[in-house]
Amino acid sequence: MATLEKIRSKAVLLVVIVGLALFAFIIGDALRSSTTFMNQRKENIAVVEGQTIKIQDYQMRVEERTNMIKARNAGSSINEDQTNQIRQSVFNEWINKILLDKECDKLGLAVSKDELQDIIMGNNISPMIQQMPEFQDPQTRQFDRNRLINFLQSIESDDYTNYAPEIAARVLEAKQNWLTIEQQVQEQQLQSKLMALLSATMTTNNLDAKAAYDDSKVSVDFDYVSQFYSSIPDDAVSVTDDEISKLYNERKSTFKQAEAVLLDYITVNIVPSKEDYNRILLKMEEIKTRLEESSNPGNVASEVSETPYLDAYVSYSQLSNEQKTFIDHATIGTTEGPMLNSFIYSIYKLESETVAPDSVKLNLLNLPQITDEKAIKHISDSLIAVIKGGTSFADMVSTATNGNSDGDIGWQTETTLVKQVDAAFKNEVFAAKINEPLLISSAFGSFLVQVVEKTAPVKKYKIATIQLTVNPSQETKTKLYNDLNQYISSNHNLEAFKSAAAEAGYNVQSNVEVAKGQLNLSGIENTRQVIQWALKNKKGAISDIYECQNQEYFVVAAVEGILKEGVRPLSAVSEVLKRELLNDKKAEKIISDLKAKNFTDFAQYAEAMNTSPQSVKFVTFATPRISLIGNEPVLNANAPVAQVGKVSGPYKGKNAVYVIQITDKKESEQAYDESVQKQTLQMQNGYRIYRMFQSDKTILRDNAKIEDNFNRFF
């Protein structure tokens, strides 16, 4: 009982303790769940209408696309800018696909298995597939259905046991790439259906067709004079804040913007210093001495020149301008240089001269890559016998390659043959008799060759050329970096960063609007890293120094402001609106002054507007851009209805006031054809729909709910 009484006396305390324990358990579980949820969210590169795109899945697609592009370009490497473009492309395509699938699902649009089969390998093969080089005839560049079918058959099986490991890996990669292509073709077909549906909603009636015909029926030629608004000082007219505010409210819906940052940035071109030039010049002087003394200039050139030595004779017309200047006064053995052109020092030595054909027209067949000389000789003798028996070289090659080639490689110079094969091959080709097939072996394989034609002999020159590029030394780069770094340290706030630049010898690009998906700053490659930094920082932040465009530039940036998605504030567009209002008032002033003078003669307007008349021809109501003027709707509207020979205007244009005088007016003799006009307008509507689907800001995104985390990762 005593124990029970003790428990009862501590009942409240026990309840509190048990309650706290339960609370701790619940909170702990909730925190763990919250942490798990947050970690999962961190793995999302995007959430589109509730559908997540995981970073791991996204990276796999980027890798697949990269491998596909490498395979298509014979395994060539991909630079940083290309990688960024692939990332952005895959990201946008994935978002658009989710939105497209959702919209088409609502509308009941789909691509059936039979339809997909038809556009992949049936009677209506997708243009995307037809345009792929691997499925085109190498000679005609026309789509070859047999090549496509052969490829599909080669990747059809899943059994790779009979393949060598490296072959199996290639087949598997080709198959994976094809699955990606199939998906793109299916998506394109689905998009085409949606576009066709939207195009059908933009109907063209009889009134539209007749109006379009009438808009292009009358064509006029006219003379014009103009006075640009910039000819009037800004202080000659005035614009109030209330006027700017009123115009802003009227135009507010046009000032929508995506998320972006305003950047100020400095670029420093990493160029060689005077010391760098002197260093290379000294080296070239030493090389010149060696070249002058050498009996084999080719050896010296091959050893030291950045430009490969060319063991070939070149006609005068094929020489560079510098080489022509050299040849004009050189004799055999003459050495000249070093000569500087941009960042390259050159030395030339005229080795010898000859008179020979500049080029030859060539048929060629690559023989099998086997090392047995007797076997190669036997094959070539057999093929030569076939040719001498009356079969053309082209037919022989077509048979040997299953129709993939006719052997014609066109006109070749000594230079092209040396670069493609070697000098020994070139020598035998240029020494060969016309139409006499022969076997030529080289380090790059054996070839059956037939010279079909030679150009008339001309004088040709063999020139040993040595070139060295002046690159900025590490000392130069370090100095440029340290100077810029010192500038940042001394001007570590936004205002100082901008105001002190000119005195320090730097130029600041100010208030540059940079969208979050933008790859580079104003054409400078590899500056995505700068943009990514800017998107993660606040106004006033100044970046470290970035090395960009293959170490050609140093870039340092400062965040001027953040532009949130939505409608731009008045402060961001007030200067643009003010300029428009100033131009409107300048137009009113110019027009008022001209009308007050009551001119009747075109020459009087030209004198008053301080300009000379210009002439344009064939302007209709529908002309999109007028020659010499550009897009100027006020002239499209007034010129076709003005009277010939009479002065018309003045008219307020976009950038100037215009006065015109019609010199000729013609009316089309083509009869009105309602069906043709409707077809034309319907095609234009279809093109508008197509354009609406091509932008990253496709119409499918207008009201979509998208959480875009791309900049968190890249």
C-alpha cells in the first residue's frame, strides 16, 4: 500500500515524464521524416505539374545524349559550352515532354504502335530520321531506306554471345541511342498532332482571304526624306513622371519577365605582353639562322614549326598573301622573316620551283587492310584486269563496295594528297599516266588509283614555312590576374567597382540582364560559371576572378540587382518609356514645325529636314521590311493609298518623321483566287503555331506549375 501511495503521490510527475517521452518520440520521427523529405527534394532538378525529375535520372539522359553526339561526330570530344548546351536542351525537352503528354492525354491524342512503326521504318519515315547522315547515301546525301533497315536489323537481337566484347559494347550503345531517337520521333509526332489541332482552330474566312489579297495587290515606288528624333536635343521637350507612370500602367501586361539578374562585369583579355613577343622573336631569329644554313629545310621545319611541314609544290594562286609577297622577289634558297601577323611569327624559305599540273582528277578505291603484299598485289591485279577488260572504274568500285561508292574523289592538289595520305603517295599520283589504273601502297594502306585528268602545267613552289604563336606567358597571366585582383580589393563595393574602372583602365559592362538559363555572357565562352555564381548571390556581391574561353579572358562580376519572375517594376522600365515619350514629343514638334511652313514642294521638305531624298521600290501594305528603312507600318499604311506625284506626310514613324512622294503605282494583274489565298494564310497560321512550340517558353508553359532547380546543380 505504501508503494501504491507513493506512486499515486507522483502521478502528475509520471504523466509529465511519459508525455515528454512520447512527444520526443513523435517529434524525433517527424524530424527524421522531414529530413528525409528535404533530402529527397534536394535530389529534384525540377518538379513539373507534380511530376519530379530526379538529378540522377537527368544525369543519365545527359550522358546518353552526350554519347550519341560523340558517336555521330566520330568520337570527337565535347567542350564545356557544348556540355552546357546538352544539359539545357535535355532539361527543356524533358519539361516540355511532361507538359505535352499531359495536354495530349487530356485531348485524347496519342501515337499508336502501328503509327510509330510507320514513321520509323514504314512508308512515312520521320524527316528527323531521314536527315540523319548515317542513313543517307554518302555521295548523293539522299535518304537511303536500306541503310536504315540494315541498321535496325543489326541492333535487333539481344544476344551478344557471338560478338567480341568491344563490338557488343558498340551494338548496345547504338541500340540505346536508337531508343532515344525513337522517343524523340514519337514526341515530335505527338507535338505535330497538337500543332495541327491548334492550327485548325485558326480558321481563315473569305474576308481574311480577300483582305490579304488586297493588301498585296497595290505596289508603290516612292522617294522619301526623313528627320530622326535624335536630331532634336532631349531638353527641347519634356516628359513628366506622371506621363511615364500612365504609359507604364497602360503597358503593364507587356512587361512580364522571367527570373534574371542584372550584372556589372569586367573582362580582361589575356593577351601576350611585349616581353612575350620579344621572347618568341629571339627564338625565331635563332631558327632563321639554322634554316639558312640547313641543306634540308624540311627537317628544321618539321622539328620546330607549329605548322606541319608540307612536302609539296604549291601554285601561286594557292599561296597565302604573305607567301605571295615573299615569292614575288625571292630566288631559290632565299630565307625571309620573322614576320608578324596578329599573334603569329613566320619564316619562309624557298626550297625549289617546278612546272607541273596544279591538280589531278582522281578515282580511288581503298583496298582491304591486310599486310600480305602478295595478296594485295593479287587483288589489285584482278581489279585492274577487270578495268582493262572494259568495265569502268566507277562500276568496278560500285560492285566492290555494294553500291556505297563510285570511287570519284574529284580534283586533288599536292597539298590535299599530302595531308590526307603522305608525300610518297602524292608523288606517285602526280607521276601517273592518265586513265592508267595502278596500285599505290603507303603507311595508311593500299589504294587502287586512276588519274582521270590533269590541269595544264603551271609554275609551282615548295616553301619551307616555320610558324610560332606568341602566347601569353605565365608571368603575363599572373600580372593581369594580380592587377585585376588588386582592383577588386581596392574597390570592394558596387559603386566603387563601377566608378573606378575607367581610371584603372577597365571597361565595365553595366546593367546586363542575364536570364537564369543563359549559357554565356555576350559571346564569351565558358562563362556559365559566372552566371551560376550570380544567381546564388545578392545585390552588391562581387565575384572572384573566373578564367573563361579557353584561358583567353579573366571575368569578374558584380550583382547590380535581382529581377524576380513577374511584371517588371516601373523603375526598371522607366528609361525605356521616357525615351518613347520623348520621341513622341519630338515627332509632334517636327511635324508641327513642318506643317507651319506650308511646303508644297518635295525639295523644300528635304532642305528643311537637312537630308537628301532616298528611293524605295515595290512597297505594299503587307511588306514586312522596307528597303533602307526597315519595319515602318505608318509607311505601309499610307504609301499605297497616296496619289502619284503628290507630296504625302509628314508621318510619325518609329525613329523618324517621314515625308514621301509616290513615283509609281502598280496593281497586280494576278486574278484573285480565294482558295490559294486561304491556303497561304493557313500555312502562315501553321508557321505561327510552330514558332510557339520552338521556344523554351513554349505555350505549354504559360500556366504550368514548374519548380525549376536547374541552377542549383549547374
